Amino acid sequence: MGKPTLLYFSEEAHQAIELAALCNASAQLIERHVFPDGELKLQLPSQLPERVAIFHSLHHPNQKLIELLLAAPTARKMGARQLTLIAPYLAYMRQDMAFFPGEAVSQQIIGKLLASLFDALITVDPHLHRVSSLSQAVPVKNALVLSAATLMGDFAAKQRANPILMGPDEESLQWVVQAAARHHLDYAVAKKVRTGDREVEVTLPSMSVQGRPVILLDDIASSGHTLARTTELLLQAGAQTVDVIVTHALFMGSALELVKRAGVSEVWSTDCIDHPSNAISMLPAMAGAWNSLTEEL
Amino acid sequence: MGKPTLLYFSEEAHQAIELAALCNASAQLIERHVFPDGELKLQLPSQLPERVAIFHSLHHPNQKLIELLLAAPTARKMGARQLTLIAPYLAYMRQDMAFFPGEAVSQQIIGKLLASLFDALITVDPHLHRVSSLSQAVPVKNALVLSAATLMGDFAAKQRANPILMGPDEESLQWVVQAAARHHLDYAVAKKVRTGDREVEVTLPSMSVQGRPVILLDDIASSGHTLARTTELLLQAGAQTVDVIVTHALFMGSALELVKRAGVSEVWSTDCIDHPSNAISMLPAMAGAWNSLTEEL
């Protein structure tokens, strides 16, 4: 059988090496050369064991998808038989239907591509809307979805006394419930109407926040507009403090400053996307998921 | 049957609209939205005829390949039956084997991707080395390769009196011969040893260039180092003038300045890649190629 190998790209060395250690796997770099015209050249190890995973968190996904397209068949050629993608952040999961005829349904297309390359996929809180399971979106043999919700609840309960956990919209309810459960925390969700990439209207829930610490939970922090607007409303409504915990800390451009300026005390995130706010590690959960797969072989 | 449709992205509107006019096709924009996190959303026309082509020149290819991956199945869903890729510049054609075990053979992988998306491919002077035909690299039903060589020869003969056409390396010989043929121009090829992405050693051929105008022909101008170095040597050897004609004017970063500083008088290119040096249009040839395909349906 041999030790499994976790392949990674240089910018994710830190997480990948730690994850490999947790799995008793060997971590090996995929060397990447970018030619002056933007073409990629990848060099994988020349010998691989049967059980191989590629670690790649897919924010800013386009070049990374080409990297996976090039790496996956090469890994198989070098010996991989069970090939897993560990993508803590999975891209292109939002567009799951054509809202107007002629729109590319990117979830289905990218999902099919990934399923053609990998036998298994491990990811954390993918942003699925109208599909209920990841394997509908990415039809791989094994699709393992981890949730950061429980760990975020644990973390929240340690940071503030008797906080209210608040989700940004009704879709987040199930997830906020899960985060609140273990420590019996109060929770609620706001209402969000998106009027553009960077414009949102937020309505707070009816629950009183007067004098209470509120912790906003979100799966993705991107432009930061939703978090900033919700924070302003919560502080106006008398919240003692507002903190933020997100699974995927994209924080594009000046998003983090925007959130801080709105009055947020602390911003914490999981390490699904490498970011200074990382405070909660999903690596042990990912290690467990990969171990459960490799035992199947 | 209905008029065929040529789909294009905004940055290539000019060429696509002209090409469509030459084919009596309708040119229609693929609307592209880039989300803050780099994900793409594409909107195609909601109804398409049977014969559809997508125009996309694939320099800086990674995002563009994802665009094609999203657009092609959507075009089929909207009615396309014969789907052609018109890529005047085709990417990833250079790595056709693994020089070291574990290298991704990108030509084969990208070729297979494109063949899974399109029925036909029209391109100009792809940079193939060890494979003799494009359909080995991109196994589509119809792979049509156009060459700019003859048009470059015509253009050269008009610009300078009795010029010498010179190719950068021995691989270019067949192509330089073709450019020289119609006007019985003198020709020769240099020798090139590449020692890095941006470093080359050049040896001039034995033919005297004393007092003669020399026109360097190349398929791709990327860093400009080969052209610059060859120009210096030619001027030292007494060439009257040195001009450059290239098929694919990539000219990365300061490449064009580098070439000019080396003493090149004029830089001309075909319109395969949109560039200020464009002087020779490949659009009529591409129109002819697409017409020949659509007649087959």
C-alpha cells in the first residue's frame, strides 16, 4: 500500500505539510513554472503511491482549475489510483441554474470537470443553494462535505459571554442552528436582499440585541458589504459588541478595512483560505475525512 | 439552416465582427461578468443556429480556457450542432512530451479538453514541435491549420527591395521556404540555443547579409530576446536594415522596446493577436476555412 501522498502548490505549503502530518502522509510539492505568456508547466513527483490527494483551495479559481486539469491525469500516470481533491474552498458552486436562457450553468460544468479528474472530493461548507447534496453538483464517487459550524460555535462560546450568533440570511439558518447547538447559544438570522455584487440591503431579526455581544457567522466573506451593513445596524440597535467568524475568508480588496470601519471588534476565520484572520483549523477534520477514504481502498 | 453565428468576447469584438461579415454570419457577444472572487459568469444568446463558432485567441490562456469550458456546452444547449473554435493563437502546443518523468504533458491534456468541447478547430501556425499534425495534438473531427507564411512573403516583397528572409532557427526552415517561394526571395535560418525563458544564443547562417535588407520572420514574438539578439548580429554583419514580421505578436512586457532598441526598423505582425504592429490580416483565410466547414454540415 505505501504511505499516501498529499500534493500541494507552493502557496499552500504550510497547510498541506501540516495536513499531511496529521494523516501520516508524505507531502510533496507540485513544481509550477509560469511562462512569460501565462502558460503553466507542472512537474509532479515521478513516482506516486496508489492513494494521492491534491490540496488546492479554489478561490480565484480559473488558473487553479487549469492546474488541476494538468496535475490530475499526470498524477494517475505516475501511479495514483485513488485520487482525491482536497479543496477547503470550492469554487463555482453558486450558479446552479440558468436564471436567463443562455446563462452558463457553471456549477454543473465545473462540477463535471472535477468529477472527470478526481475519484473523491473533500471540501468545507460549499456555497450550495438549490441542490441539497454536493454529489449533485460534483458527481464524484465520494463527495465529503465538512462543516465548520460546530467548531465556530465552540470558538464563539469561548470568546464572548452569552453571545447571540447571527446568520446573514435565511439560507444560513440550518448552519447557525448547528453552530449554536452544543453550547445552547441564542441565535437568529437577518434578511438580505442583494442588489448587485457589492450592494445589499439587510433587515435585522426581531430579537433584541440590546447590551448583548453579537457574533456574525458567515460562510464566505467576499466584499464585506453584508457584514459591514449588518454590523452598523446591530450597533445602532444597541449590541454591546459585534464580532465576525467566517469559514472562507476571501476578503477581496479593502473588504477587511470596510468591516473594521463598520465597528466590528474581532474578525476570525477558519484556515480554509489562508488569511491573517485564521483562528480555527479545519485541518484535523480534513485529515479525518481523507483517512476515512484511504481506508476504503 | 439559418445564418451561422460567430460568438465572441468583448476584447475581440473588432476582429470577430469583421470575420463574421466575411462569412455572412451573425456576430454575437458572449457577455462576461467577473465576480469579485474571480469567478466568471457567461451569458450566451438564448437561441443559436446549428452552425456556431467561438472566436477566442488563446494567449494568456488559463482564464480563456475556462471561458471556453463554460461557453461550449452552453452553446450546444442553445442549439449549436456544429461547434467550431476559431483560435488564431492556440495555447499549450509546446509541451508535447515529458522531458522528465512527472512533467504534465500539457499539449495532450489541453488538446483533449478542446476536443471534448468542439467539433472543429481553426488556428494559424500553431507552435508544434515533435507532432506533425494538429489533430494529433487536438483530436477534433476537423482541425484546420492556416499558415501566415505566404502572406508574410507577399508583404515582405512589397516593403523592401530584394530582401533576405531569415528564420530564427532550423525548425522554421520549412516555413521560411514557403514565405520566400512566390517571390523567389533569398532566405536562410539562424541557429538558436535556448538557455532559459529569456536567454538565447544565436548563430547567424553563413550567407552574406552585407548591404542587404533582412526581414526576420518568426511565428511567436514573446520576450523579444531572440529577435533582439539576431538583429544585433545582423547589423554587426553589415545588414542594411533589419525588420521583423511575426505571426503571433505576444510581445510581453517591454519586448517591443527591446526589439526596437536592438536596431529593428519596422515590426509587422498578423492580426492573430490584437497588437499595434498588426499589418497582415488572417481574417479572410479564417473566413474561408470556416465556410469550408459549414458547407460540410
